[in-house]
Amino acid sequence: MAFRKSSLWRRSNFEKRNQSPMAIALAAALGLGMALPDSASAHEDEGDAIEMEAGMTWYLQSSSGAPDDGTDLTYTFDLGLSGKIGEHGTAVIAFEAGGGDGIDQRLGSLSTANYDAFVTDLFGLNPIIGGALTDLQALSISQLYYEHEFMDGKLMLDLGKLDIHSLYDDNAYANDETEQFLSGIFTRLAGTVYAELPQYYAPGFAATLDLGDRVDLSLIGASAGGRIANSGYEDFGHRPYVVVQVNFKPNLAGHDGDYRFYAIQDNRVYIDLNGNPTENSAWGVSFDQAVGHGVGLFARYSGQDTDVRENSVKSSWSIGTLIAGGTWGRADDTIGIGYGSVNVNNKSTDFAGDPNADDETHLEVFYRLALNDKLSLTPDIQVIGNNGGDSTSDTVTVYGIRGQVNF
């Protein structure tokens, strides 16, 4: 498939979408029709087969020490389809659905303990009781784009509705909330440091140029709609969201790594400390390095403009490791350990003049148990200090288990 897994599956915490019944029915029918085995095999000899990936993720999490302790269950479903268009092109469509706000609604943290949770809402008249709103978990189109390769694959161009935030700040060991860490600080920093796009997915483009075996350069642009709350379809192209990332890929003592450096210019309308309209800028690094014997290390840092009064977070950093289970005879199992900090912006509206403001810390440890090549269970524990950026808050502990099915 032409899409990267991180590009296909990623989503925002607490993302809400309103879909009409007609759009949902059309999306479901299109997805089912394209996924039929007969449709794919009929063109297999011509190289036109439809490829499919699907995954189902369940989370059960409980909290202790939070403002509102409790237990929550969430699920998400992802379906991705792709097909070749000529010799150098590929069309990609991704569907997703889900249910449950997750544990984060109870915590009030600056970063999330369940990056995957979101709700898909369908509002309409209930035909039985009449006039009431109906809340359904409905399948929706999250991505719809065309990818073309130039120069024998050295230049890749994606155009359409994209998962913009998955195309930068990626990481081999801290990037996939369905297989790796659950917390947002260890998945990606959009939504923890700098603001996500309002609908998360947005119309845009991504161009990646291979500058040699060890360097590539990416330019990413999205239509953000001008104001923070707008989608990218209204006022198309006005005040765009633009990212530049360079990735150095060294081989150290026979072990591969990725050292990414990126800069963001978010041209949506924000307010500065003097009450005037402004824009936001952010920057960051994301490192991953294999060190042998199934061990990988990662580190992340990102900061943003502290003179924007909406920016309650000034920066965040994290470090950690993934350890494959080959050493103890479980090659497909994984242990993950991560620690990080979300650093408050004392100039912002939320924290200016607050004597109790302090940086929020996160520790996460998990064990991913691979029951077979399709099914895994992941017990997970997270400890959050200075919850919500408040030094007087209780330490929060989140206990959870994740179930993942790939098919």
C-alpha cells in the first residue's frame, strides 16, 4: 500500500464529527463494495487489485486521584483501502468509527491518557420517540487522497484530505497508539503543545523529497480556514497551516535511526498578550535510534510562541524505550517505558499569576502481549504528576488494558 500506517490510522482525541445519514450510508456502501474479494481478484492480473487493511481497538481504563475517578470503555475501528492508478499513482480512502469519550474527560490533564478516544456523532430525529437527538457511532471518511511518485520514487506527492499531523513529528518507537504508548505525550505533540487543526483531518498536500540514502525533506500544507474553529473547506487556502521537516537517517554502529527537525507556521488567527490578532509558530525534534538486541530509544521536544495568550503550554519533552521480547523468548511482545513533561506557559491566560502553576509530568509503562499475529493485549499504567499544571493536585494513576485486532 502507498499509505504509511501512521498516516492511515491516526486521529485526534475527543474528535466529534456530524455526518448526515446519506453521507454515512454512501461511505459504508463504498467501503463494502471496494472490499469485496471478487472485486479485487477480478483485476488482479491487471495490477488493479484493491488492497485493504482493517483494525479494531478497545480500551478499558480506570483512574485514581483524578478530580472525577471512574472507569471508561472506548473503541475505535479503522478501514483503509487503496488501489493503483496507472503506473505511478495510488488512490487511498480511509474510514473510521468509534465510541466513548474515554478517561480523559475525568482527568483535566494537559496531555491525554488515551490519545485514540473520540466520538462520532450522528444527530437527527428519532423516528420512534420523535424530535429527540440520536447519538450513534457512525462510519465516516477520515482520509481521501491521491499519491503520485516522481523521479523513480524519490519524490512523493499526496493531495486530498489528509491526516496532516501524522506526516511530521513521527517516530519509530512512539507514534502508534494502537500498538505502542497510549498517552498523547508519547504519540505526537499536536494537541498537547500546539493546537491541532479543528477537524484534525484537512484538505492539503504533502511532498517528500529523498535527498539521498540518509536525508529526506518534507513540505506539508493544509487549508485551515483562517480561524481556529473553521474547517479547511470554507475559505479554502486562506491562512494555511504549513510544516517543513528534514529527517536525517544515520546508521550508528550498524543500527538505523531517524533524527527529525520540523518547524510549523500556523496562520490561523490567535490573540497575543496585548489583545491583538496574531499567528502561532512552533518547532520540534523527534529522534528514534535502534541500539541492538531489540531495543530502541526515542526522544522528543517541541516548543511554541509563548506570547500567544491561548498557548497554555510553552513546550514539552519526552524520552523512553521500547524493548522487544526476543530476549525472554517472546519476540513479538514489547515492553514500553516513557517519561516526559508538559511545561506550562506562565504568560498565558490559564497560568498568568498562578502561584501553583507547575509542569505536568507523565510516566507510562506497558507490556504488549502478542497472542498471535492478529491479536494483542496491552496492560498499561500511567502516573501523572502536577495534574493540569497544578502543583497542589493529587498524583493521578491511570490503569488500563488495550485490546487490538488486525485483519
